[in-house]
Amino acid sequence: MRDPVLEVVPLGMPWPTADPFLFCVHHLDHYPAGDERLGPRASLAGRDIGMDFSRRDGWSMYHGTVVPGFPQHPHRGFETVTYTRRGFVDHSDSLGATARYGLGDVQWLTAGAGIVHAEMFPLLDGEGPNTCELFQIWMNLPASRKMADPYFTMFWAEDVPVVSGDGAVVTVIAGALDGAEPLAAPPDSWAAQPGADVAIWHLAMSPSGGYVLPAAGAGTGRTLYVFEGAIRVGGRDLTAGSGALVRAEEPLDVAAGAGGAEVLVLQGRPIGEPVAQYGPFVMNDRAGIEQAFADYRRTGFGGWPWPADDPVHPRDAGRFAR
């Protein structure tokens, strides 16, 4: 029997990905209580404010100066899928869309021809800790869709399908699984194209639980990211902080260790086109990157309609999208 594991890789910051994915990062920040501005009720001394990825005391400010997160920045030529587990994200963008989401919600944003957005992490609890945990996944767009109109959608946690059985619960963000049909991906997404075979699944397995991932189509790639606990796949033990590129064309038996496991699965048929990336722009060649910079300087991708680069919503705003 063939070894289903093709390669094992350590998970750094960000995690290594394969076409059609460009980037995946797991943010886990144990923020303290929030102050009146929804920033940390703690000293920021010793941090490189504006570029703080230090994880000092278990958390980072990232590019935020008052509230942690990522103030306004542009994107073109790809998509972001943000899957939250704990905490909240306040979204604002150059199209005028805005949202607060968290606690299992998913935001799917097709940047397409260009969008500017801010992603801030408001610390809503003024008395206790504000743990924030999320995954952000960047997925490429084929050349024919790179200049599509930007598109923003929310998958609210209560609407995201879940499959369970044999000590496992699988959250189905993309890619049908065992009769569970995912919510519709944006229309220009690679995930919406016939035969793309894209899946984004989160496996939460109890101690000694397990799940059999079904076979995918020929030519599809599949990567497992173990971010908590340990699993056994094809006779190999994989612990937290490791990823495995596996054969997708055969069913895969994933068994959790004695302490259970949490695994993110990214799957898809490669787009198979040249990738030219410079920071927030992903095109097919250098000329496309240069054009993206020129267009951004000229148009601002619609401009910035908000009074601050790092807008947050009132503490009591709740989860919403407009």
C-alpha cells in the first residue's frame, strides 16, 4: 500500500501552501482586558508599534497602534478567506462595506481588480481576557478572473455546515463533504469554478477519534495542518506545528492521538499559471504588478470612506455586516 504522506513540513509564520493557495496564517493572541478605545489595557512599552509581531506576553499588535490588527491596506488579484474561532474582527473597506464578525464566522473577500480594507481586532471585554484566534487564507485567482469586481460575503457560524461522527466534528467552509453542501463561494472565486475541487475543512477530533477524508479528483492537491494535538496518518505520527502534503486521490484515514487534535485541511486543483507577487498584489507577471501599483496610486481602489485608517465599531455593536 502506498504511503499517503508525500511530504511533511514544519509550520512557520506563515504556513507553507500549494497552488491554488498562496498563504495561510494562524493567529492566536491572548489579549488582556480592553480599554475604553478597545485596545489592550496594558503597557505597549518595548513593542515596535506599527510593526509588532513580537508575541510578547502572548500577543501582538501587528500593524495596529491603538487596537491590534491591520489598518487599511490594498489587495488585488486574489482572495482572502478569514475563519474566526475566538474573538472578533472589525472590517471596513473602500467599497463602503463594514462588518463585525467572530466566534466561528467566516469572511470571504474577492479582491479582484482592487480593494482596500482594514481588519482590526477589538478587545470587547473590559474586565477579562480577550483571546483572538483566526485563520487567514489567501487563494489565488486565475488570470481570467484577476480583474473581476471585488466581492464581499459573510458565512455566519450558525449557517456553516458541520459534519460529525466517530469522535470528529468537521466544519465545512468550502468543498462538499459527506452530504454537507458548503455555502456558495463568491462567483469569481476559483472555488466556484467547475472541477476546481477546492475544500477548506476544519477537523476537531476528540481523544482517539478519527475521520476518513474522501478521495478527491485526479490532480487535486491536499494539505493537512496540525495546529493542536497529534494525528496518525498512514503510519506516521504528526504533532502540532507540522503539516503534511498527502495523496488526495485516495480516501485518507486521519486518527487523533490520546489528547485529540485540531487540523485544518486545504485542498484544490492547481490553477497552474505563473504567479508574480509583490506584497498585497498577486498577478501573473511583473507588468501586472507594476500596473497594480499605478492603478492604486491613481484611484486608491475607490478611496477610503472612513474617518480613520483603523476604524472599529462600538463595543456593543454585536455581529453584523453591511
